[in-house]
Amino acid sequence: MANPYDLLGIKKTATADEIKKAYRKLARTLHPDVNPDKSAADKFKAVTAAYDLLSDPDKRRRFDAGEIDGEGNPTPFGGGFNGAGGFGGGNGFQGARYAGHQINPEDLAAMFGGGFGSSGGFGGFDFSDLFGMGQAGAGKRRASASEEPIDNDITYTLSIPFDLSVTGGETTVSLDNGKRLKVKIPAGVTDESVLRLKGQGKSGFGRTGDALIKIIVQKSTLYTREGNHILVTVPISLKEAILGAKITVPTPFGAVRMNIPPYSGSGKVLRLKGKGIKDKGDLLVTLTVTLPDKPDTALTDFMKSWEEPYQNLRQF
């Protein structure tokens, strides 16, 4: 795999924000949903893997130190011996660290077909003498090092419409391995929530990772959210405000009919039960009385002849 810095077109000194900005710029042109070209899909996988590595501070540190390669796999003897590039201290040979895992001399013997007896011999060569283990060290058989789980989780960002965040439902996400998975969006999900898809991450040492889906809720031109309630402003005419009316009101679940009581002024709030966050909240409709865009002669004449009884509205 190419150097992840080169794939993202950034310097090794790039900040976290610069890394994110570079990835988003590439993803906008390479994502399979916008660019069906096979070569673009391959490049998208590569830059996503590069971003996954460099956006993780620990992975980035390990890559810069040469402990892992551009795919996140351990490099041969990247950790040196005993994690410090040499041999152990007073206890002699403490075991090589291969790819981040402890390997003791007995394990080395098993790899190469030899065996440790009481004398510490190995195929005619005495490792205990070489590394200063002696009889005490050879006699204490340690269990072979187990594979330590490596972080195989992968992260994605999924942008969803505001309405879907309210009602809940299903959508799809394209993974960098070409798979398209259905994602169940829970009703009421909030911006930057993270959903976990079990077993959809990377395979490798330890467990298979998960796909972590970060939800970005798109802004709505109609609605705002307040806890479990959804707020919407609906214009009504002067006639509807005075005489009352039955009007159509938009909701995330579809349009509904609502009664406007007579003499409903601007700022009056009406409640539609159950039309907010599914099973939890309501839709709060704020009315705003709207006058005609152009002068209406009949309305003007009427207002001039109307004996208005409300003379003291503004009591400041």
C-alpha cells in the first residue's frame, strides 16, 4: 500500500483538521455513490484506509514509528526486542517483540523445530547460555504469547435527512470494500450519534472489527428540534386568522389537516399530538399572519371605514 500521507496529498506534519479536510475533498469525487468508475472505487478504498489510519492518533504514531505499515499491519520486528530495541535486563532474554507480541525463547524453539529441556538446549545450541537464562530461566516454561486484538474497527460518516432522524427507518451505506449495507436509523437519532454494525470492520489479528457509522443530521428548511418536539412555523392569511380555517400542515410523517380557531394571531402555538419524535413528542405549530404582497384596494377601504375598538394595544 502506498504511503497514507501521499494518498491524501498531505505532509507528515499535517494537523488532524488538515487530514480530515484532505479526505473529505477526495471522498466527494471518489465515493461510489457519485463516481461509478472502478478505478475511482479502488482509490476511494485506499484513501479511506489512509484516513482511518492517520485520523487515529495511536495508529498514526505507530505508523510514524515504523511499528505498522500503511494498512495497519505490524511490521516485522517493528518493536525490536523487549519493546526497547535490545535484550532484557537482569533476567536475561525477555523475549522478542514481534509485531507487538511477546515471543519467548521456548516459542522460538517451537517455531524452528527444536525444544528446551532442562539444559536449555536448542538443536545443539544452548540459548540459555547465550542469553543468560541458566537453569532457572529454562525451567520456568511460560505460555506462548497469545495474539493481542488489534483495532479493526472502521468509521464512516452517513448524512441523513432531518425527517428520517425524526421518524426512523432504513437507509444504505457504502463500505470501502464495495459492500452496501442497510442501516436501521432509530427514531429520534441525534446529530453525531454513532451506530455500530457488528462484524463489518476489518478482518485480521484478534476479532473482526465493527463499522462505526457517525450520523450527520442535515438541516431542515422547515423544522427545528427542541428535545422530542418538532417546531414549524406556518403562515396564514388575515382572513384565516380572523374567521378560522382548516389548513394543510407539513409534518415529517406527511401532511395533515389542522383546524385554525377564529381570531388566531401571529405567535399562537397549536399542538399536533404524536407528530414529533416518533412515539415521544409533538409537532408545535407557530402561526404567523401574512398580509398580501401588493396593496388590496377593498381591504384598504374596509380598514379605513372600520371603527377599530383596539386603541390601547401597546402598553409599554
